[in-house]
Amino acid sequence: MFNALSCFFRSQWYWLAMIFSGIAMESIALYYQYGLNYGPCVLCIHVRIWVMAFILLGVLGLMCRNNRPLSILISLLTVVAAVGFSERSWMTFAIERNLIEGSCTMGAGLPDWFALDRWFPAVFEPWELCGWTPDLLFGITMAEALMVAAPLAIITTLLATYTLSKKA
């Protein structure tokens, strides 16, 4: 089993899976935004930014997969992205479930040097205040789905990083 995982994490399929998973998540979010008119809150935008980081790191990982030191560095960065993704997912879930007191503003809270909300407003501009997320399937909310995806992202990226750091 571990040998099969090791082969997967060392192949282009791992990076392609990361890219396509990220594209699927972004596509679902944009469908809900534009197709179903569920505007994103600032936390949703932050989650989108972390998902976009996965896509970009997946592209870099795919291009550098034959360079072990670069693959390890990129894989470490995917762990950072997974932790950021998890933290924002938890905040989204916790606010939705009233587990914490909190709200958010209509501004994305991004610095001027990283103003994605101004550069790409169609994807990164918040439309609504935090508080709830729409249902996906079977009554599962977007925040609940993120709470499943986030730990999976951490476990997968940690396992991939460990595998890539070991000699083949």
C-alpha cells in the first residue's frame, strides 16, 4: 500500500489531481456565485485564495516533479496552503454554526500588494457578510464540505511531503 502511495506522490498524477481538484472547487464556487446567485463572503474569498494556491503549486509541482529538491520545497508549500485552507474553512464553519462570535466585513482584507479583490473582482470580491453557506448535496453545507476537505488536504500534503523527502 505504501509503495503504491509513494509511486503516486512521485508521479505527475499527484500534481494533476491537485490541479484538477482545485479547479473543480473553484468551478463549484463560481457556479454557486454566478449560476445560483449565492455571493461569497470574505472567508469564502480567503478559502478561494488558498485553493488557487493549490492550483498554482500543482502546476509548479508538475513542471518541477523531476527535480527532487524543488519538489520537496513545493510540497512543503502545499502543506502551508493546506493549513491556511483548513484555518479559513474552520472559521467559516464555526461562524456558520455559531461556535464562535464573529462576523466579517465586506472588504477582503487584502494588502495593496496582493489586492486580488481589485485585480480579479469576478473571482475574489466578497458580495455578502459571513454567517451561512449554501447547501451542496443532501443538506450538506459548503462549510461542512470544507471541514471534510481541509483535514484531507493536510493529511495528503503531509504524506506527499514525507514520501518525496525519502530516497526513492
